Amino acid sequence: MRIGRLTRAGRRPGLPTALAAAAAVCMAAPFTGATATAHAAVRKHVDTDYTLLRRAPASYVIGTAYRDWTADVHGDQQDGYRWARVYGNLNTCLWIYSGAVSGDAAQADSCSDPVTMPVSEFTNGQIGGGTSDGATVTTTVGSGCAMYDGSHITAYGNVRPWEVPTTATAPLNSQVAIGQTVLWRYVSRDGRYVMVRDPRSGGTDGTGLQSWYFIPRGCLPATLP
């Protein structure tokens, strides 16, 4: 009941009554320090071959979700992305491209309010390139550089770059051979992996060859340009 409206007898409630009502409202909805999301979570599934996960809408790529993975999206769309709990082998809250998921089943919220992951949480401070792409570097064979056929680098869709130590999952047979170039974006927080883009794979996000992924730090020179 809105305090101050007319009663059935045409009179406004007295001050004690109004204060009691206000106190009851405050007791019924205590402040928790968090702002509720605009909508309840919705359970969706990835319906593309893969989709890149980001630390904020249209920002750094920090992982990958694959076809049929579950994502519980929260809140409103922002620049084409949704804040979501991404399952698969991640089970964490990141930003996912809204056009890569479908479904409408109601689900309980499982993420905090939408946030931007600070750069310092997923990289050791080594960042290459400009605002949206990496810097060119030639691959090499160093300690920990794994190859699946003796010449092409084994890459990974996920390493959880914010963790120390990282854990590599979703291995990929990249098209990058030793001695070829990639565009490096950042080194993981523990220094073991590098997020790169392979220009041979094109610029798609969802179909065809995956272009953004992690490779072992040992597959790149000791000094990064």
C-alpha cells in the first residue's frame, strides 16, 4: 500500500500508522548490497559450432563454448552479448554472444550482477596488438610447445586464463605450423598460455575453423613483439 493514499473513509492514515507501514516495508525487503537483474535467468544452449566468450561485451576473448553447451543467461543484452553462467568444462560466468544460443526455459539466477573482468585477472600484463587484434609473431619450438603431427601446433579452446595454474581443455588441431605467423593478444595470468588469432581461419565466430584460441607459451619466442 502506498503511504499517504486515501482510506475508504476518505481520510489519510495518521503519522503512527504511516511510520508503522514504512517500517514493515523496510523489514520485508532488506538491502543486500546487490542490484537485481532485469530478468530472471533463461536456460539456453549453444546452437553454433562454437562461440567466443569474453570478459565484457565485444572485449577480450577469454574462452570458448561449443555446440550443445548450456548457458544460463542473465539480465539484458548489451552490445549483442549476454551475461551468463557457461557450463561445459568452464562452469563460470562470462559474456556470451546472444546470437549463438537459443532456448527459453526459466532458470534460477546463478551469476552475480554483470561485471567486466579486470585485465589483471586473466593476464600477467603482457598484451600485444591494439584495441581489437593482436601483434604479429612467428611461431617457434620451445619448452612445452605441443604438436599433433610433428609440425602443426596443438591449441586449446579453454585454459581458464584467470587461474593459477591454468588448466587446458578442448584441444584443437590448429592450422598453424612452426615457422608461420599468428597474432598474439595476451599471455595468461600464470604465463603458460597465449591467446592468439590465426588469420588463416578467417574472422568467423561460430562456424568453420576457430580463429581465436590458446597455444602454449613455448610455441612463441622468449621475447614477444
